[in-house]
Amino acid sequence: MNFLKNISIIGLFLLTFASVQSSYAADDVKIGLVYPLSGTSASVGKATVDACEIAAKIINEPTPGFEDLPLGAGKGLPGLGGAKLKLIPVDTQGNPGEGQAQTLRLITQEKVSSLLGAYHSAVAITTTAVAERYGVPFVIGDSVAANITERGFKWTFRVTPIASDFAQSYIQFLDELKKNGRTVNNIAIVFENTDYGVSVSGTVRNIAKQFGLNIVADLAYNANSADVSAQVLQLKDKKPDAVIFISYTADAILYAKTMKSLDYMPPVLIGDDAGFSDFAFINSVGNIAQGVVDRSAWVVGPKGSLSYKINELFKAKTGRDMDDTSARGMQAFFVLADAINRAGSTKPEAIQAALKSTNLKPEQLFMGYKGVKFDEKGQNILASTYLTQLIGNQYYTVYPTKGAEKTLVYPYKGWK
Amino acid sequence: MNKSIEKFLWGLLILALLVFPISFDNPYYEQLGSLVLLSAISASAWNLIGGYAGQVSVGNVVFFGAGAYMPLLFYHIWGISPLWGFPVGVVVSLVIAILIGIPTFRLSGHYFSMATIAVAELIRIVVSNWDFLGASVGLTGPAVSDRWSDLVFRSSMPYYYMFLFTLFVVLLVTYRIENSRFGYYLRAIKSGERAAKSLGVPVSRYKLYIFMISAVFTSLAGSLYAVKFGFIDPNSGFGLLISVNMIIIAALGGAGRLLGPLLGAIVLIPLQSETNSLFGGGGTGITYIINGAIIMLIACYEPGGLLNLWDRISAKYFSKGAPKDDA
Amino acid sequence: MIFLQVLVSGLLIGAVYALFSSGLTLVWGMMNVINFAHGEFVMLGMYVAFVALTALHFGVTSFGVLAAILLFILGGVVYFILIRRVMRGPMLAQILATFGLLLVLRYSAFMAFGSDFVNLPEDILGPSLNWGGILLSAPKLVAGVTALVITIGMHLMLTKTMLGSKILAVAENPNAAMLMGIQPDRMQAIAWGISGASAGIAGALIATFYPISATVGESLGLIAFVVVTFGGFGSVPGAMLAGLLIGVIESLSAFYFGPVYQDVVVYALFVLVLWFRPQGLMGKKS
């Protein structure tokens, strides 16, 4: 017993001081991926890392069918003499402190040229702060809290649309419905009570008021609740014409199930990304949540399109369709790779300058953005989103109505 | 052990701590060192109530959070230096300690622990819904700044020395208590409250005092955390996991011993960081499994912590029989 | 009308709370050990149900039984490997031991099943029943009835059977029990097994209406603690009553004050109970 104990403790000490040296080819360009790979959001983090790995493969090796994509020729980065991209993912554990520590390690130990992250807005705040202090470009693909780009940072670049963009889309969509003769006067907002839910719901509330919509129920709830019957009953009681949910996956699933068990169907159900576009949501409750409207800048698209081909690669790697969050991460990755290529060097200042002068056209993207161009706060002013609707087991674009894949199904069908 | 050898080792330890950041020109190690010290401070603070007095508080995070929110709040609302928040955090923590302590100290063992959990969770939920404190979005501090009083440093070194100084103060206080009558009373309380009471020890009063002292230092640790990371939200400020970590670090090194928490921090923090760096990128959660296994091993085989283990080993190999008598 | 529905919904979820808390109170009351990993037992029960249904094609009734059996074994194993060593030690060691167990169980499940959520097929126990305008979710109803049956069963077993009296004897005074020829080790292992089994069945039932993932134990575990403290350590009927009460209070507060406040109300009550009546509703005063 004593021996075993002593050995275990000695083993611990040795483990503490062991370090792993990885070897990369001398001219590899290193990019750090800062995402949650454990904890409640691990599935999203992993999916994004998977997506970025696919993107790196498309850039590093010739893959047929992707020649239209910038750097899609598969010859590495021509601007750096064909250098290959090397990804270094780290686990933030969804924790701002751990994220910051890992980012510091990426910058000072791994000497990455740039960083991509971070999903959780709280983690994005601390990790971009480190990057700012050390002068390393940090590209944000998916975190939507407004304050991330409101701090006067020079090294943070956000490709994704933000909370206020989504709120604008939802309310304009509802307004258009109203103009087409549907009753849309009262709405309800149901949001989970962390920075994500609070920031998005805040913007929704403001814009709704501007358009003269009446908010009859404004329900904040704690994420990962065991039961949401009371919330659904409140909705049933107040009878809004449209409900906007801002939830992560587990809650989204729980709401769908609870609504069925309590027989409640609003005329319009909007689910703000995160939980609702998650593959797990479609898989487990898609058949009882038919017609849920979601926002997405990503759709699989028709066969033969660029997005379809990318989705095929993603499906081959992970066994499922790509979702909006990981797609946004992948798009941001391409933006970063393109900037590094134009910079022609891995020096941070060069990449920063290249990012600042980014001007990508919609044809060069596979997301539905109007382009990529950063303002002086580092926000992509051409970011935008579609609204999509779950029909069958896939989301199709329904708004803006011009160019939409399908017409909106009204009212919400749920399980009928 | 020989008194002069002891003094030498102490000197060595202090020297090592002082020169550590200068000897490696590596920001990551500096950061790691700062984290070790920070954890050592909160664990040492917990050690006062949990190790010496034997009252296992699982809610000490409440003081950490209070200490962490104040500096950033001051910066956020009035734009003044976070330093002003430090003493305010301490005062708030003291008030909370008194409010919790007075009713709960008459509860024994498990009830006290559960009560501390309940209060911590209650405060976390209240804070997440209080807009003044940033609700669930949290508060950010300055990211870059010209004033030194904003405590924003690019390198980890200044933080390291701030933390080292605070740790020194906590340990000094602990040492003084350990060797005073107060400490004697605490040990009596730890071994048996009823017996202590019957001997005339003012049990509730002293439990409250040590709780308050623990609160003060935990609050300072929180304030230091806030200025280093520049961000706080209900989870990073009031999450139960933070409390549990304090307990684990103190217990790993040796609860109820002066240097236990520091030792625990030196061993565990780099271990956690390394395993996350080594395995975390794979996303299998193996970091946590390793942590869990370590914790279980300690609980089963050496609940007195590494210091206890060392005592046993050295008693067997170095004393050759009867322990030497110190002059 | 809607008030009744809110009330009924509260009772239903409360019954589920009662179900998975009864095991925890048994262990806590019996040997004064706080099992921080109790939520993970429930989580494992959920996964057993999932695997049994999808991979092994078990029927609806049998996956609950399978979960009970497997978790019974796990409970016993945990007792022998871990708890036995730390039971008599300082409370610190116990807290550490079960917390370490929590991490190992939760992240082993994470490693084995991945981070995605999984679900049992919708409506596996049938659609909601309509009882005069009040909708009763079938899985919760089944869980509620099962909770009642198991709670009563456990109570009867403890008070009326030979095995039960042996277990209680060990709880009260292990040395005296040993002198009477009862083996404390075995009884305590059985108690842990029962605790595991009830958590397993609870998990299997919860899986019919709640998304399954490795981190589910976090929220469920905390609820179990509140219920057990409210009801009184060691009292299985107390856990039942407390579970129902908390379910109803949560439901009413969420509906009338706002969902966010449901936790505030419950924790505030929790704190008050600890202040004024620490032994809970039905526990023994110590």
C-alpha cells in the first residue's frame, strides 16, 4: 500500500515537470484555435475545430471542386511561398481565466502568428485582451456580445454579425409579416440568463420597441433548468403572436418537448441560433418543432454549390451536417488565412494591416454575408444573416424573401 | 529536523519564490507562477477556517467574488483606479462573513457546509440578475492603460510580486495565529467542539473571528484576480468550483499546516495547466479525469496532504527511530 | 385553471426530484457521508437507458430495471473502493473523495459518449394525458408514480423488514450491530447499492423527457442536496415531501415572479430552513 502510494505521488511530480515538444516543419504558419473542448459547450467547440481542420486541409492540399474559394487551389499560402497552415487547438473549458492562460501559452510558447476563437463571449473578452496586450491578431468567428468590439482594441477583428444585427433581422421579418396581413402585435422574449441571452434579448427589446411591437412576456430563465413548464404556461397564458427564444441546445430541446407536452404552439416561433441550429436539436426534437425559424448565415444550399461541397466534407469527417456556428468559425478561418497570404509574412503587424484592408466579395464566401470589410472597431460591417426555417430535417432560407429557398410556412406547425 | 537546516530551507524557499520570475524569461511561466501564488493565497485563507478550525466552508467563494467585483465596479462606474475597490471588497466580505457566521456557526459539520453552499449559490444568482453589477454579462476592467494605478501590466511580473507580498502577509498572520492562544483554541475547537466548550472556550466567537480573517484574505485574493484578468462575471466570481478548488489545493498540500496550501498550489496548478495543455486540445476531458483521480487518491491515502506524507516519510528515513529533540 | 396546471406541473417535477433524492438521503443519514457524486449516478442511469433502448433494443420497462441493477452494483463498488476508507475520517476527506469521484464519473462519461446531447425517442411513454383540461406529461407522471412506489417501498423495507432493521441498526451504532452478528460493511454496501439503484431508475425515467449529456449531473446534484436538506437527512418520506414541495414552489415562483426567481426563492427558503429548522421537515434533531 505504501509503495503504491509513494509511486503514485512520485508519478504526479514527474508528470508535472514533463513537457511535450512538438515539431513542426520550419515554414508552417501556426494558428491558435481558442475554443471550449470540454464542459457543456464542448460539442460546438469541437465542431468548429473540425471545420477549421477541413479548411486547413483545403488550403494545404489540392481538393477538387474548391478552386473558386480564395486559397482553394490547395497549394498552401502562395504569398508565403506555399507555406502550410498548422492548427493548434486549445481547450478554454468555457472559463475566461483558463482561456486567457491558454491564449498566453499559444502566444508565448507556441508562437502562433494569429488566433481564432472563442465561442463564449466571456472568454472572448479575456482572450482578446491578452492578444491586444501582446499585439497578436485575434479573429472572432462566432462570439456575438456587443462589448467585444467596443473597447477600442486594434488587434481584434470580428467577422460574424452581432447581436444587434440578428435582432434587426427578426424584427424586420416580423414587421414584413405584419405588412403582409398577419397579426403581429404582441411578442414574447424567452432568454437564458447568461451574457449570450442577455445581450441578444437586450437588442431585441430595443428594436422591437422602435417598430411598435408590444412585449407581453419577457422571461429570463436559468440555463440548464430541470423544468420549464412554468415558462411555457406563462406563454400559453399571455398568447403572444410570436415568441423569440434565445437558448443553448439543452434548453432548446427541453422547451420543444415541454411545449408539446403542454400543447402550446405560438403562431411564429423564432429560435436564436445557438441551441436551435445545433444538430442535436434537429435530431432529437426536429419532428416536433417543424417550422421553427432560426437565423443562420449558413445553409447547405443546392447540390453542386460551394456550401454543399463543404458540407459534404464536414459530413464525411463528423457524420453530420455543418451548423451555423462552426460554419461561421470556418469562414473566419478563411478570412484570416487570406489575410496572412496577402501579408506575405507571419509578422503580427503585417497580418494586422492585411486584415484591416480586407475586402472580400460575397462570391468569395460560402456564408451569406454581403462581404467582409472591417471598420475601425474591427467589426465586419458587411456581416448579415438569413432567417431560415426548419422544414423536414433541414433549415431552408425564408428571409429575405428575395432569393429565399422556400416560402415561409405559417403558422408554426410543431408536431402537427 | 535540525533547527538550522529548517532555517536554511525556509531561506531557500523565500529566495526561490523571489527570483522565480526573473530566472526564466518566459511570460508563460511568469503567468503560471502568478496563478500558483493567487491560488495559494485563497487556499491559505480557506485554510484558516477549514484547516485550523475544522469548519469546512464550501462557500468561501462568496468573499472571493465580493473582492473581485469591487475593483472592477469602481473602474466601470467612476473610471477610477481599481485599487479603491480593494478595501471596499474587504469591508463587504466582512459584513457577509458576520451575516453568515452568526446564524450558521451553531450548526454543526454538514449543515454548516451546506449552508455555505446555499448562501454562495444564492448570492451568485442574485448577482447574475443585478444590472448594476453587470448582471450575467459581467464587468470588464481596463485592457490597456497609461496610469500605473490602473494596475494593467503587460508582463506578469508586477502581478507576481503583488501576489507574493499578499501571500507573505497571509502566511505571517497564519503563523502568528498558529502560535498564539487563539490558535490553541482553534485546535481545541477542531478536535471537539463540545469538549472545547465545556473547557470554557468561547467557541462561536472564535469561529466567527477566524471566519472573518479568512474572509478578508479571500477578498484580497479576489481583488487581485480581478485586476490581473481584467474581467469578472457571476461564474468566475461566485462559482462553487472556485471554492472547491481552494479546498482541494489546501487539502492536497496539507490542511491545517502553514505551508500546506502553498505546496498544494505549487503541485496542482502546474499539473492542471500541463494536463490541459497536453491533453486539452484533444477535447476528451481527460484533464478532469486525472484531477479527479488525484483527488480521490489523496482523500483515501493521505487526507493530511503532502506535508503529512512528507512527515511520515522523513520520520521513517531520516530520524532513525525516535524524533530528534529541537533545542 | 392555469393555476391548477402550474400546480400540477410543479407536483409532477417535484415527484421526479423526490425520486432521485431518496437515495442520497439514505446514504447521508446512514453514514453521514455527503455523496457529491450523486448527480453523476443519475446521469449514468440516463445513459444506461439510452444505450439499452437504442443499442440493445430493450423494451420500455426493462431499461429502468437494467439501470437499477447496474447502478446498484456501481454503488456497492464505490462503497468498497472509496467510501469505506474515508467514512471514519475527517469530513474533508469525504468531501474530497466524492468530489473526485464526481469528476472521474462525469468525464469518463464525456469521453465515452462525447459532448453531443442524446435523447430517447420522443413520446416513448405515450403522449400527454388530458385530465379535465389539465395536461399531464406521461413520463413525468410515470416518474411520479414510480417515485411514490419506491419511496413507500424503501420506507417499508427499512422499517418492516429484517434487512431494513439491520441497515438501520448499523446506521445507529455499527459496533453494537457488529456485536449482534450483523456485518456493518455489508449493510453499508447494500445501502450504497440501493442509493445507486434509485438514482439509476430516476435517471432512466428522467431520460424520457430530458436531454442527456455528461454534464447533467451538475444541476441535478444540486437539486438533490436542497431536497435532502429540506426533507431532513436520513428521512426517505422527508425527501418525498420536500421534493414535492420544492417542485411546487419552483413552479409557482417561476410562473408568478419570473423563471429566474425560482432559484432565488428555493435557495432563500433553503437558507431559512437551515437557520430555523436545520433538521429539515422530518429529520431527527441532532
